Amino acid sequence: MHVDREGVKIINQTMNVTCLSNICFYILMLLHLKCVCPFSTRTTLLRSSLVNIYSRHFATTSEKHNQEVQQTLTTDGKRYESEQIIKKSRFIGLAKHCTSWDAAQDFVKDIRNEHPKARHVCFAFVAGHNPKTERCSDDGEPTGTAGVPILGAINGEELSDTVCVVVRYFGGIKLGAGGLIRTYGACARQVLREAPKTILIPKSTVNLMTPSSNAGQIYSAVNKIGATVEAENYDAKGNLSVTIVCESEKLDDFMVDITDSTRGDVTFDF
């Protein structure tokens, strides 16, 4: 690990007022002890004090981060919509709860069919927890000026299992790269903030392969924990490959159950 100006910048940004106050307190204390403590002793005390301050600060920051609860749009199947007019161009933001890439593509396709005269139909999609899936498209806009800002809006609102589309009807005035980035991001944030939210239960995806003779044990374990099968395939050798999505906290128990029921004749891939 090297320390450079960027590293110093990051440290300065993460330190809060309490941390700075503690550092000042220790420095003043050492100045007070200047006459009674050797230089080496004061240096050692300052170093250990700073290490203690940083350790407590970053431990608190990490704990707060781990306690953050991710959300998604309500899972009732509704879609949410908002609209803005920017320099005569009409921007329509649409968002919906969505858990798979196939479903997200279907949603985007439906929007395209509803707006056949739109110049651009740009979108972003975020789903999953472990691993996390992210997709986005500029749909003809300059690279990075539409899909990425929409994706940033989803992540900025700390949402997952969400697809967001921004439709543009061109009004004749070019916005420039910066204007497009701001506009697409703002339209996405508007519809996402207006839509009702619900707590998202973190889910994980695991791929497994086992002889097809173990199919009964696999699907029994899937039903036992309320997991879902995203894909399945039988190869020429008679092996079954399955992609399974389940609640993250149940994944370890699920894998143990599968390993026991198949007597270890299974491989997992993440």
C-alpha cells in the first residue's frame, strides 16, 4: 500500500470532526508534556494515539456501512413514471421492480413499443447481491452520457432489483455531453425517488452441477428454503446444471444440505 496525495485526500475526507478533535487533544497533551518527557517517548505516544483514533474511526464507519439496508421498488408489479421537459426535449422516466435480466429486457422492449417515435430509449438495470448484476445502454446517445448516469441514479438511491428507463423525444436543441449526463441522471433520480420502496432481502446466486439422478434432491432442497431456479440444463453426459437464487443468509445451509443429500457428488460455482 502506497501513500500519495490521493490517499491523503481520502483520509481527509473520511475523518470526521470527532476524529480531528481527538488528534488536537493528543497534540496539546504532548506539548504540555514537552518539558517532562523525552522526545522519543512523546513520538511513540503520538503514534500509538493516532493509530487508536484511526482504528476506532474506521471500525465505526465499517459497522455503519454493514448496517445499511438496501431497498427496491415495491414488488406489486406496478411501474412508476415521471416526466421533464429540458430545452424542448421531452424526457420520460420509467422504473419498475425487476429481478432478472430477461425481465428487464422485456420491460425495455415494452417501452420501445409504447414509444415508437422516441429518439432514444436508454436504460439501466441492477439486480442481485452476491454477485451483483449491472447493465446499461446509451441507445445511440454519446457513449457514457445516458446509461451510466441512469445506473448511477439507481446505485445512488441504494436500490437493487430495479430497472429504470429514460425515453427521450428530441426537441431540436442539442444538450452537449455534460447536459445529457445531468438530464438523464436527474430524470432517473426523479422517478426513483417518487416511487414507493420496500426493504430488499439480500439474495445470492449459485450455479451447481450434479448427475441428473440427483435432480429430486436438488429441487427438494430448493423448495425447502423457498429459492428459485433461474436456469437449468442437461448435458450429453447426463449431468444437471442449475442456477439457483436464494436468500443470502440461507445459502450456506442450502449448500450443506445439497452436499449431504448428494453424498458430495456436486460442484458449486459462483
